[in-house]
Amino acid sequence: MIRYADLPTAWGPLRLVVANDALVQVDFQSGQRPLVAAAQWHWDPQALAPYLAEFAAYFAGQLRQFSLPCAPQGTPFQQRIWQRLQQIGYGEVISYGELACELGQPGASRAIGGAVGRNPLSVIIPCHRVVGHDGRLTGYAGGLDLKVALLTLEGCQVAAGGRVRAAANGGC
């Protein structure tokens, strides 16, 4: 059974979708790809309460790492990229080029960017922590304002021109 619920946030509702007791989709409804409930989905905020609680704690600045079971669906290449993204620490950033080099595919920045852009689990797979080669902000399905807000929540500083600066605590 597929269940879903929304969490109100400062940036609009965040929709969580669970199948077989694992998150399969998470997206901001105000972003570029709002999740429209399919006929077979069941509205069930009570069943999703533990998931909603973790996201609420993250947005309150009280949670740095999620413990939710996840089952994102994608190609083997996308899965590889998403697994690496989950290793980016809270308050850290990496560029598409650095990511490509780490994965042994230095010429694949665009393909990697495509996989990052198809991330089905916003925030949990922290695609907001990926920036351009010079530290500038690049696209985000939730919009650049939301990307700035998430990075700021994590202690990053975004300078004029959209460049991410290191936080005093050793974060990004």
C-alpha cells in the first residue's frame, strides 16, 4: 500500500510518500515537480507520523542525519550518485566536478547533474548540497531560494552572487 502525507514548512508543504514502510518520494509541493497523489495512494498522516517527525526536527535545526528507511527508485547510475550524495555531511557542499572526479568519471558532470536533478528524496538525499565548480548555487527542483534556506539552516553562508562560504564550525 502506498501512503502519503504533507508536512507544513516555511516553504510550503513537503509531501512524503511511503511504500512498503520505506520513503520512495519526498518533494516540496511548491517546487518544480509537485507530487500529485495517484488514485491508489492513501492519505495517512498517522502512519507517516515518524517520518513527519524527523523532517520537522530537521527543519527545527534539531536533526542532522535522517534514520528513515528509504527506497528511491532509479537506474543503477542514479542509485550510485544518490548513495554518494547521502555521504555529504550536514553543512557541507561539493561541486558537480568534484563529485564526478570522486566517482571516477571526470567528464560526466552533466550526466551526474541529471541524476542529481532526478533525486526522488529531497532533503534526505541532499542534492541541495551540490554546487557549481566555483561554489555558486545551481538549480534546485524546489527553487534556489529554498536551496539557500536549506544551506543556511545547516550553517552555510551564501554570499552575494550566490557563492557558498564555509561556516565557522567547519561546515561548508
